[in-house]
Amino acid sequence: MDWATSKDYITYAGTQLGWASVPPGSRTSTYSNPEYQKAAADFAKQTLDSIASVDPTHPGVAAQQWNGIQYVGIPEFADLGTKVSAEITAAIAGQESVADALKKAQGYAQAVGQTYQ
């Protein structure tokens, strides 16, 4: 995933796809880029503030049995993230409906979950 969060990729995505298409939250330095600030004015501050306010020792409203955020310690987690991201990307690009993307993503997650029952 290094390539997807590198400064070079962020610059490429911004110049080729538009600065509002840059993956939010991937690099702090992106938020100081004037072109990104202009294109993402409606959501950049809220995204950065949300990331900054996360407390990994208390990841939910109710007490949790774990510490940390957005990571599950199973081998399939990274692949699941990749598959779900691809569905979200397809929906954003208009290649499939949001409902279809969510249904497929849920199916991927359920398949992984079945492994651990």
C-alpha cells in the first residue's frame, strides 16, 4: 500500500484525476497543499479533524474488548479491504450502483467471517 499513500501517487492522483479525488486521510501533507485545500474545501477540515480526534484506546462508544482502529488481525483483512475498496471505487465511477457495491462488499465480508465460525 506504500504506493497508494506516497507523495508521488497523491500528486499524480491530484493532477490526473482532480484534487478532490485524492484518497482522504492518506497523508497529512496533502492537507497543506493549496490545490487540495481549494478542491476539498467542503470536507478536508472535517476529515482531518475526525482523524485527529480518534482515540485508539477507546475505539467505540461502548467498551470494546480490543484496542486500535480499522484493523482486524487476520490474514484476510488486507485482501478484504482491497476488494471492498474496489467496489466503492466502481460505484463512485458509475460502473455499478451503490446498492450493488455494498451487496458485493457485504458478501466478501461474510465469506471471510464464515472462515472464523
